[in-house]
Amino acid sequence: MRFRGLYPHQLKRFKMHGDRKGGDLSHIDVEKSGFNQILIGSQTWIEDLNAEIQAVSAINLKEVIAARKARQRPTEAAALKRRGPVDPWAKSKEGPLREGILTASSKWFGGSGIEAWDPAKVSAFRDLAVAFLRDHFGETCVHARMDMDEEALHIHFVVAPWTEKHSKSSGCHRLLQPSSNPLFASYEHAQNLAGDHFAKLGLIRGEKHAENRRKAKAANLPLPKPVQHIPPTRWRLEQKAQLKRVHEALKAKQFEIATAQAKLQDDHDQLKAKRAKLKEVWHAQQSIAAQVAEREARITADAELLAALWQQAGKEVPSELTRICQQIPRNP
């Protein structure tokens, strides 16, 4: 479970995204958006809430004017009347409303996407979620929507935490004050309550970071690093950036491999050309060797014939001719 602050003027954008008419829809399977369900609140919940805020502002003004008159401060009462109604909440960075989300891992539901989910688990989670919202926020939970067109089922809800204040100078007036609800006053307390509530389904609460930090501090151990929630939109952007980096790295690797393959092919072609050249040289050498052998055989035969003629003539074979016959190698 997570919370974030909202101002009333931001609700139209919240609804626009809920109706899948704007915002980041890159992770939405719009073909499944028809399965989304409104669990709490009417179709006009935003208009109803804004009307209530205006009515409360007017009533609060009457209360504070009456209180000042009762305390004999007509000048202050007149100034307040001229000022007119004001927003029924204290100025803050987060706003007077709270948007929350209840969800579990897609693996627990059965897998990624509605086709893989176990209908029994979907029904059980939905019923427990509505019970949790009713138990801890009551009528101040003005809207709850179950989204079924994403990877994991999750429930968005909006709480308008009304509370009453009484004082002599302002009378009885209503305010939107998140800290009036214990779950908004302590995020750790809210997580513990949600963990206990959904334990009936076998779901396990996430790591208890605040408790772990307290224990480490009490034991004089190094404190764990603070964990900050990353909004889904930012997480998806980071995932896209990471995928882009991986894609670019793969492209660079593919270029490197293609370059290496081209060089390898070039080396192969050069080696093939050298082998062809060596084969050509070898054939030429073989041809020359055959010619040399043929000429040597001819010379040997001529020398032996000449020596035989000298012997037949009764002459002594010249030493030079004998030497030539002895030096010329004979073919096997």
C-alpha cells in the first residue's frame, strides 16, 4: 500500500487517466480496460466532492463570523465577510486529499495480465480491499477503482479526510486534514495494518524498513540506507532508459561482431588467394622439375651413348665424359 497527496484540482486528471483518456497509457492493455471496476463511489464523485468542499467553505465562513460576533468582534466579523469563503484545509506541499493504491505481485495473482490471474484470488483480494477501506476510512473514502488492464491487479482509492474543529474564535468548522487519520499520520502503522489485514490471503508485508532502522540504531549498528518509493511512471521511464541502453549496447556489439566477421572474411579471402597462388607456384615448380628430369635423362642417355661409342672405337673414354656420367643423377 502506498499514499500520495492530492489537491482537488488534480482529480480531473486522476479521473482522465482512470478512464484511459490521458496520461501515460504505454503500460495499459486498452482491450482489457472494459474489465476495470468502480468499487466505491458514484460516477459523479469528483463533482460531489467539489460541491461538498464549496458547501463546507460557506458553512465554515458563517461559523467563524458568528463566533467573532459572539465574542464582540464585529470589525473582524465584517472583514471575514468581505474576504469570503476559503479552502477548508491548511496549506501544505502534498495537498489535503490522499490517493492510495493497494496491490500485490502479479505472480501471486497467477501471472502477468488478466488472462493468467486466478479468478478466486481476484475476488478475494477485491473483497478484502473494500473491507479494509471501509474499516479504516469509512465515508471519507470517496472513490475506489480496480484496474485490471495492467500487468498486476491494483486498486486506486481517494480519501477526503474530513474532521471537525471547535474553537471560540472560529466556532465549529470542518477541515480536510490527513493527519486526523492514524494511517496518514504514520505510514509504518498503515503498512502494518494492511499487512495484518491481507495476511488472511497468505500475502506477506514488505520489508519493515523503519523498524529495521530503529533496531540498528538501538544496537549502535550502521543504519540501513533509506528506501524511497519510485512512482510507477518514473519506474517505467527508468526501465525504458535501461532498455534503450541495453539496445544500444547490443547494436554496438552487433556492429563489433559484423566488423570482426568482415575482417575474418577478408582474411579468409586473402588466405584463399595465397593458397591459390601457392598452388599455382607448386604446379609451376612441378612442371619445371619434370622438364629438368626429362633433360637430365636425355643428357645421361647422350653421355652414356657417347662413352659407348668411344669404347667401341677402342679409345679411352675422356675423363670429363666419365665425370659427367657420374654426376648426373638418375631417375628412380
